[in-house]
Amino acid sequence: MRPILLELENFTVYRRQMVDFSDLNFFIIQGRTGAGKTSLIDAICYALYGKVPRYKGTNPQEYLLSKGQRRMRVRFEFSVKDKRYTVDRLYEISKPQVVRFYEGSKPLNLKVKEVEDYISKILGMDYETFTKVIVLPQGQFDRFLKPQRPTERREILNKLLGYDKIFEKMNQIIKETLNDLKGKKRVLEAEYSNLVNITEETVVNMEHQLENKKRQIEVLEREKEKLRSQLSRAMEKERIEEELSNKKSKLSELLKEQEQMQKKQEKLSIAKEISGYEHFLKEYEQLEKKSDELIEEKKRLESGHIMYKHELQNVEEELKSVEKEYEKLGELSSEIGHLKIERDLINQLLKIEEKIKQTTLDLEEKQKLKENLEEELKHLQENLKSKEDRLSQIEKQLKDLEGIEAKYAEAKERKTRYDELSKINLEIQKIEIQMKNLEELLKKLQFEREKLESKLFEASIHQIALRLSPGQLCPVCGNRIQTLPALSEKGTEEFTHIKQELEKIRQQEQKVISDIASQENRKKDLEQKRNELVDYEDFYKTYSQLKEKYETFLKLKEEEKQIRKQREDLMPRVLKKSEELTAIRTSLEHLNKDLAELNKGKQELLERLSRKIEDPYKELLAIERELIERQEIINQVQEKYKKIRDYRESLKAKLSIIEEKLRQNESDREDTRKKLGEIYQVLLPAIKKFGNIESLKSLCVPKEELQKLEEEISQYNMSVKSLQEELQSLEKALAQYPQDINRRSIEEELRSLENTINQIYQEVGSLSKDLQQAKENLRRKKEVEQELTQLTQELQKYEVLERDMRSDHFPDFISRYMLHSILDRASYYILKFSSGLYEFKLVDDERDNLYIIDRSSGYERSVLTLSGGETFLASLSLAFAVSDIVSHNAPLESIFIDEGFGSLDRETRESLGEFFEFIKLNAGRMVGIISHLEDLAEKFDQRILIEKKGDQSFVKVEIT
């Protein structure tokens, strides 16, 4: 990511400032403490991610917005791998944040939350990584190079990489996990102590007891079935006896009802005779009922007719009263018309005043916009002029370097021989180091061989002793052996092992001697080639000067190309701003004209109004209230008139309906009288035989009851016959059972046997439950043993981790690993910055002794001996390395170093000029140094100067 242009509006101390990075490569951001240097970096972070490291809350805008302002805007243009992007963030109080993102000049339709993800994808790093690598604390790297105590370098490294917080979190997790595991182990050990007495033998004994109980139950169950069979026969006999007694009782009861059944038979005969008149009797009864209902209806209708007639007279009188009120409504309608006209005029007056207010606001806004455009146009024109001036300077410098391409091409051909010489010198140095290492290895092998030869001599004495026996001559002293000490066969194995190890050492020793001879021959060959190329040793200085001029020539050409392109980009912008300014001025003229016309229209309306209006809004409200009151009076009278008239009509309709119903009632009563006379003539023969109509009604039996009576008589006769037959069958069945069978004695015996069986079942249930619990306990005991084993192993791992973290073994291992990675990368940068002269070397992993290797002489020296300028190159190389490691080699084309050179004294800072040239030529990215030192700013060709005046800061970009 390479910054191109940063525009700020009401961002911290910047009201309206623009920073143009397009011409900057190696520059300083200089200003006094509190001037707002770091705020420029905050603005870049805010533009890209919508947040800044200093304010970690969810709403950083309230801290970033300039005091007393309501609107903040940050626009940042940058490039990644020569592809341009622009992000524009606008924040206004009480409004949602607006973010616009452009790829080149093409806007992308992204939501606010999607912009951060998209930018992270483009840059190849998220917000946390970006904030770690965009600004690097130079002071930390100075202390990293020259720590005051041995452990400080690793502490600084862990802090730079963010590992200190990770280690702290790991420590916390390990301790919490360890406490959790110990707690679980205590719980399992307590559970195991309760299960320790449960064994396989206990379970087997309980299973045998359970099987014996089950066999005992089987024998008793067979005895129980025999008793149940006997009880069943006894109960069947009792059932037959009881049923026989019941049947006899029922038959006796039925015979008592015989006289009553005869009376029911007579009633049935009369009912069948009268059943032919039943339909006429029902119809006669219905007609009598209908006649009574019609008489009642006539009375009710006559009463309603009188009531509605009286009500109609009252309504007619009330209607006459309301009609008089209705005639007075014309005067109210006229007053309402006048009020509506006055209301419309006041409404028009209010609308014109609103337009005047809005037009005045638009005029102020356009005037402000015009001033902003004039300022932006002035800045663009100044920027365009600076580009033109710089082009003139570049053309002059290119003219001075004319012919450098041919000279450099010629020098490159000669450099191949010099490079060959440099490679030979480097190869000779490597061979000397390898020979030195081989000689040291040879000494170690010789020492090991001598130790093994001594051990072999001792072991061989043991072997001789094994072959001797009492009575033989001693090969050492010559005396006869009386007794021998006890010797083990283990000595033979040791003797064989020592011989094998000694043979391996001798083979290694021969190989090392051979390797030393080979390296010596190789060194001689290289020294001979070096002597042939000795004339090229002094060529490097001339070549370096040509290369420096040639690279300057290329950079000037590239800069010329970029400035021409930037000039081409600026010219349309200047033209566009000029057109916008012209359009704004035209718009201002139109708005002034509109405002004059609106004031004229307002005056005309005031003249049309018949009275002076102090407050149009109050007058409008008063008229509206008066209109509503008059309209409500009209509506009430109209509604009342309509309601009474409708009610009168409804009363007339009801009277008409009642009169029609009275006529229909008279007709229906006459028809009913005729039908009653006709039916009476039909019923006359039955009336003469059985009495009057009421007697006939009492003798009538409903069809269902008649059928029920027939069924009852038939059922009675069948029941008597059936009981007589059943009595004969039961007496025959009872004769088949013996007389001496006793149900009670069998039941008592069966009850005793069932109690015994139930008791054994309870014992089986209890034993089964105990057996199941014992099996479960045994299974759980095995699980607990396994869990305790696994938990103990896990606990041991975490105890080792806790010890490693407590003694800093693991953090030291990580920091040593990262130190090697960073130093490898830092060596790459310091080689570039020093034109291949220096590289880093870590001499002692335990004490972290850091050295610088001078490749021209092969001399190694501690970083503590570095000069001020060399210290800066070394710390800058480390800063670049940390940046690459943390960003995972993302395309970070720019870097800012906070308070760079702050640790150097004034005298050392004076001598930094030549080192700046190394960095400018070899950095390969934009480098910005943030510093408050004024004398340091003079050493830079490119400067961003920040000056604070009151509560505002102003930015000025200088290129000399």
C-alpha cells in the first residue's frame, strides 16, 4: 500500500488540509509535540478501516471530530501494485456514516461493513496487522540492538510481535486447565474410594444366589397352578347353586305380575280401536291452539298501533321546530366562505416565507461551496506549478547525466570479472571457516578416540580375567592364581560395544582428515584464480559511482514519467474545478433573482389581506378553529333534521305494517273456526261411544307407547317360559359336582402359597437390583480407573507446560525461533542498505549475542560497537524485517517510523547524510520518519512540516 493523496476536513486538529504523497519516497514528518503528526497516520487508519488504535471504542468519531464541528470527512487515495484505489468517509452527528470506495475512477457498491473486508483483501492484512506494521517504534529497535540486560532483547521482540499478550493468555489458560484437571482428579479419586471393594467375585456370588431363588419360584408356581384348578371347580359349583336360587326368585316375581299384565292387555285392545281417530284429535288440538295464538296476536297489534300513532304526532311537531333552525344555515355558509378565502391567502404567505428561508440557506451553502472550490482550485494550480518546476529540474539533471547509459553498460561487462573475484573471496572465507570447524571436530574425535582406547584397555583386562582359572599363572605378575573375584558376563557386552564405538570414531576421524585435505586443495585452486583477477580489486569504487549515477538517471526518468502523468491527471481536475466554480457562480445569480421575486410575491399577498397579520401561524390556527366550530353547527343541524325525518318515515312504515297484520289476523281466525267445525263432525261417532273429546284424548295411546306395550306383554310371556327351561338345565348341571368340595379351605391354602411366592419374588427383585448396581459399580470402577490414568497423563502434560511457561522455556524458544527469522530478513535489508557490506549474525543462542559481519574483511564485531549511522541502518533493517514478518509479506509499499533518530545525539545526526542516500536507493518502498527534531528535518530533501496555530494545525509539503 502506497499513499498518494490524503484530504482531511475537521479531523482532530485539521480543519481543511490536503497531504500530497505522490512525489514522496524518503521523507520526514516534522512538527512539535502535540502538533498532530500521529494524527496523519490515524487518518490513514480511519479512512481504511473506520477506526484508530488510540481510540478502541465502538464510536471513535466522537474523539476524532474537531471540537465544535458537526461534520468530518477523510478522503484517502492510495495504490497497491500500481493499481489505484480511493476511500472516502463522511461522518455527521446524528446521521449514519457514509463510505464510498473507488477502484480507479469506478465506484464500487459496498456497504459500510463490507468496505473493511474488501480493503483487508486488497492489502493482504487485517486491521490488527496493519496497525502493527504501518508505524514502527524506532526507539524499541535501538534498545533491541543494544539491550541493557540479556533478557531485554527477547522481551522487546515479544512486545513488537504481540507475543507478550499471547503468552499471558496461554499462562492463564494453562493455570485454569490445571486447576480444572486437579479438581476432576480429586472428584474421581473420591468416587474410586467408594468403589474399591467391588470385584468380579462379588458379582458372580450374587448371580448364583439369584439363580437359586428363581428355581425355588418355579417349583412353587407349579403347586399354585394345581390349587387354582381345584378352586376353579369349587367356584363353578357355587356359581351354579347361586344362579339356580336367583332364577327361582325371578320366576316367583314374574308370576306375581300376571294380573297386572291382563289389565295392560285390555288397555291395548281399546287403544287399537281408537287409533283411527288419533290424527283428527291432534289436528283439532292444533287448531284450538292456533285460534288462541291469533286472539293474543290481535291484542298485541292493536296496542302497538296506538303507541306508534301517538309517537308519530310527537315527531311531526319536533320536525317543524328543526326546519326553522335549518333555514338559518345560509348565513353561516356565507361566513365560512369568507374565512376559507382568508385561510388560503395566509397559507400562500407561509409557503412563500418557507421558500424565502430555504433560498437564503441555499445561498449560504452555495457561497460556502464557492469558497471551498476557489481554495481547492488554488491548491491544484499550485500543485500543477510545482510539477512544472520539478520537471524543469529533472530535465536539467538528466542533461548533466547524458551518456551515463553507455558508460554503465561498459562497466557492467567488467563487473562480471569483479563479481567472479568477490565470489572467489567469499568461497575462500567459507572454506577457511569449514576447515576451522573440521579441525575442531578432528580434535574432538581424537579426544573421544583416546577415551575409548582407555576404556577398551580396561575392558580387555576383564576379558583376560574371564579366561583364567585358579592354579594358572597370572599373565601380569607371573604368580599362580589362588582365587578369582566374581565376574559378570555384562563386561563382555560392554567390551564389544566399546570396540564398535571405537571403530566408528576412527572411521569418522579418517573422513574428517580426508575432508580437510580436500578443502586445502580447493582453497589453493581458488587462490590461484584470485591472483589472476587481482587487477579488478580497485574496480568496485569506480563501478559503484557509475551505478549510483545510472540508478539516479533511471529514477529521474521514472520520476519524470510519473510527474508528467500526474500533470496530465491534474489538468482535467483543474478544468473540472473551474467548470464547477463557474456553475456555482451562475447558480448564485439565479438564487438571488429567485429571492427578489419571492419577496415581491410576499408583499402582494400582504396587500390583498384586509387586515395586518402579526403572526401568520397564529392567525391561521384561529381561522381553522372558527371554521371547524361553524361547520360543526351546520353538521349538527343537518344531522338532526335528517335523523327526525328518517324516524318519521320509519314510524309511518311500521303503522302500515301493523294495519296489514291486523287484517291478516282477522282472516286467519275465520279460517280456523271453519276447520274446527269440520273436524268435530268427523269425531262425533267416537264422542257418542266414549264421552267427550277430552275422554277420547285420555284413551289415546301414542304409537310408540302402543308398540312398547305389545313388546312388554310378549316379553313377559317369553321370560316366564325361558326361566322354567333354565331351571331344569341348572338342576341337571349341579348333579355332576361332588358334595364335599370346600372353596374356603382351598383359598386359604392358595393364599399362603402366594404369600410365600411373593416374598421370594421380593427377595429376587432386591437381589436383582443389588446385582445390577454391583455390575454398574464394577463398570464405573473400570471407567474411573481409565479416566484417572488419562487424567494423570493430561495433568503431567499441563504441569510440564506450566513449568515451561513459569521458567520462560517456551517463550524463550518462540522468541529464539522468531529472532532467527527476523535476523535472516534483516540481513537481507542491511546488505541492500550497505551495498553488500554488512550482515547480521547470532553467535550464542542462549545469551543472544548479536554481531555484525563486515563482508569486505570477514571481521565480526558486536552491535554494541556500531556508530550512530550504522546503528540507524541496523535498526531500520530490523524494522523492515519485523514489518515483513508481521504482515506475512503483504504488499506493504510504505512504512512510517515513529521518532526515528530520536535516540541519536545532535553530532551523530549531523553525519547521517550518506546513510540517507543508501536508504533512498535501496529501501524499495516509501519511508516516512516521524520526528519532532527541527535540525533533522533539514537533512531531508522531502519534508511534511506540521505547524500548530491555536487549536488548528496546518500541513506543508516541501521538496528541494
